[in-house]
Amino acid sequence: MSLTQDQARALWDAGGFAVLTGLAPGSEVGLDGSVHATAAFAGYKFVPPGVHALVWSREAEAESEREGGGASGPLPLRTALVKQWAPRERVALDADGGTRSIGEAELRALDPHLAPFPFARLDDWKALAAPISAAVLQDALPGVVDSLTPVEGDVDEVDEVLRRRKGADGMEVGESETAAKPERIRLPMFDLKRSWRPGATGDEVTRWSRDKSDLWARMSARYGGPSALVGYTALAFVLVTQVWNAPSLSAYRRLVALQCRAHTALAEPECFPDAFPTARDAGEARVAALAFVDLIAAQIASLPAQAFDVELPDLDVFYQEEIEALRRGLGAALAVREWWGLARRAQGSWTRLRAVGRERGWEIRPLPQGDEEEDEEGEDAPVVVET
């Protein structure tokens, strides 16, 4: 982007900064999905307000990955700061993730090594990050995270092994009772298989093991509403695809499946007054459902062509199964009077999702007219419980 001197001065005064120092030449760094190898690099300027993801991988770690081993293990290691930039906010970090204050004089000195914000990708990034609120970020992230930061409540033995690092005294983390417990990412935790509430009757167990509405309503109430659940879904995807945080993948899959299979609540949130006590709350739940459709379309569109073959095997099958479940639920919802005012928007969102699927070679069917018979198969089949 070519700027006049006056334009550059205006952007300097109005924009934010993401300063990152201490990276060796050859390190990888990126902002909002735009990743490149560094030469003489000190960060980004002209950062607009909003949620942004600053990601970096130090040259030594990248070299270790290329050689297939080293201190980082066989998996690549990225570090990231995902936060909401305020207008004109100046964020300064070092390569280890430490933060510090930075003054105007230092910024001016670093200016030759500051890359302009990648405005060409801004619309694509907004489609991925717009649902992420400041409240979601504050609740979910401990600050700077990396590829191996565990997710609270998830236990992955592979990640635990990879996280064991040699300390200064030669003792591995995890071998000492005094070893510090690592910071954890906090994403919504729930059991998708046992999706009925405690004390449910036999009929309720049968119904809510198939339809995830009761669980969706309870998680909405617990985590700040259905829009917040969409925000957590967006954040988990960013952590998986840009920070390469494998522990976030299972949480992402749970969140997607929960929102695709909550059919009763999708159609009539009013059926769950504990979570949606007013007509306004129910209306916001319907709008959040369409935001979820738009988010899934943007997420699938953002993945590289080889993602399902290499980085995320089997996720394409997962997407197609959950989208079909969502199609049945949303199609039935459009027959409910309270949805009529959103019907055109729903059809538009679904048309965009079908177009994204078509680019992948998927056949996503149109929204049905009225109810369709639902068949629950595989790992989410109804659970038979003796009561």
C-alpha cells in the first residue's frame, strides 16, 4: 500500500502499534493470518482498533522443526498474543512474550523496521474474529500463549510430554512437586454425550441426548449468552489454525457440534426461560445462530486446500456431518413464526455456506422446508440409560 506523507502521518497518529523485538532474522511472524519470514523486523504500525492475533516463531525453533526435532519436539512451536487493541494502543513485547511500555522516541527510531498493518486481509480477518469479544478474551486467555499451552479440563498426554522442558538444574518440569503449573487456556467445558441436566427423567434423557438444546441453553447461561459461545468458537479456531494449539481442537469440535445440534433451542429459545427469560433474549439467540453460520463459512473458506490432508485430518468429514445436522435444525426453525423476519438473512447465510462447501467439493443441501426426520448415528447417538 503506497501512502503519501500526510496519509502516513495521519495513520501514525491515529493507529495502534504491535512492537515485537528480539527476533532473529529468519524467524516467522504474522498478524491476523499474514505470516512471513523476518529480516530486520520490529513489529507492525497502523494497527486499527479491534481483536488481532500477533503470532511469531523464533528462528531457532523453526530450524528445529525443519530438522525434525530439538528442544521443541517434532511439532512446530508458535507463540501468540491475541488481544483487543484500543484506538491508538501501543503494545510492545519481546520474543519471550514479556511486555513493556514504549515511548514515542523509541517508536520513531524503530519506524524503518515496522511493517504496515496488512489492510488487504482486514475483511477476511474480521469475518473470523468479529464474534470474539473483550470479555471472551479476558475469560479464555492467560495472556501470551503458545502451541503447547494446555486447555483447562483437557488432558492430552502427548502435549504434556512435549511441555516437559529441562530446567536450569537439569530437572524436567513435571518431575518436581515444586514445578510451576503452566498457565491454561479456558474454553467452555461440557460433556456432549451426557447432554441432559442432572435429575432428568428417562424421557428427558432420551430427548436431550439426541437434541443438544438443553445443554446449549445451560452453556449459554453459564458463559455469557449464545453470542459468547460463537465468540469462543471463533477464538478456538484462531488458536488451532494460527497458533497451532492442538489442545484447542477438541474444544472447537465440541462447540461446533453443540451449536449445530441444538434444534429445539434454535427454533424456539423461549422454551428455555432460565437462559432466555425475555423475548429480546430469544431474538438475540436467533441472531447469534445466524452469526454462527456465517462464522463456519468464513472458517472453512480460510483453510488452505491441503489442510484436511495434513494439518487437520478428518475435520472435513466432521464439518459435513455437523453442517447437515445444522441444516435440518435451521430448516425446521424457519417454520416458526418468530423466525419469519430472519428468513431472508438465513437463506443468504446458508447460500454463502453452500458456496464455500462447493469450492471444497462438498454437497451441502439447501435448507429444508419444514421438519425432516432426524437420524442420529455414530458417537452422538442417543444413550440408553436405566432410570
